[in-house]
Amino acid sequence: MMKLETEEIVDSVAEQGNYSFIISSDADSIAKDDSATTFTIDNDDVKICGVKDENVAKFAGIANMSTFDNFMKVQRLSELLLRAVNNRTRERNYFRIYSELLEGELSEDEFDKEIDTNGDNYVIPAGECANMEDIGIALKISPSIKDVPDVDEMASLFSFSHKSIQKAISDGRIY
């Protein structure tokens, strides 16, 4: 059983070009045996090599900043889309029990109790202070989402505070 040290992985990536970087890890090595696999990714934007087994992957790599930024934006996009889906689910849940109230299936007291007891299922969270990156992502994807005709709907869908959007507009960062 051979152990691959972080230094060896870094050296392997560094051989791919003239790069300087520091990598630190709590785990000193990964056992290289029949269950471990070495891998490399080598293209114009990313150079990565490493070793992985069923429990851990240890790798070192280099990426140009635009590729790294895009990766981070994809992560944030996923988080914002999940928030939007959850908020739409809350709206749907609310209108479902509101319809039950209107049809007489629930009393006003039962309706109020359900909202008070399980508010997270029915009430969209109060607006969070959105940063420019989040607002920019939301502005790019909102036209592809049904029934988001304006900034107010976008703010509600993503739980952005109107104050943070107004600040971005007044600062001239949103046109």
C-alpha cells in the first residue's frame, strides 16, 4: 500500500505549468490501494490531479479565476433556485389551505392555528439583505421563471429585501 502525499499531488499539478500556490490539508495522505483511483483533469481552464477512494478525495489544482468564479456562481445559483422553489411551494401551500378556508373545509381558527403552528410551510421568509452578486444572478434567471414580471416579484421569490434592491438601484449598480 503506497501513500500519496499532498506534496506529490501538488508537484504533479505544478509540472503542468509554471504555477505558484499553497495547499494545506488536515489529512496527510490517502492510502493508494486497489480501492483508490488516481485522476487528472487537464484542459485550458482547469488542471487537477488527485486520488480518491470511497471515503475521501484528495486533490490539488489550478483554475483561472473566471472558471473558479463561474463554479462559485453555479453553487450560489443552486442555492437561490432552491430558495425560489421553496418559496413557490410556500405560496402553493398557503393558497391550498386558503381555498380550504373559503370552501368551508377549515374554520378561521383552524386556518390561523395552522399558519401559526406551521408558518414555514406557508409564509415566505422576510427579505434578506441581498448582495450585488445575488441580485445579478436573480436578474439573469428571472426572465426564465414563470410569473416574475417585475423587481417586486423577483424580490419576493428570492426573499430579497426591497431595501437592498433599492440601495443597488440608487448606487447605480442596477439599471
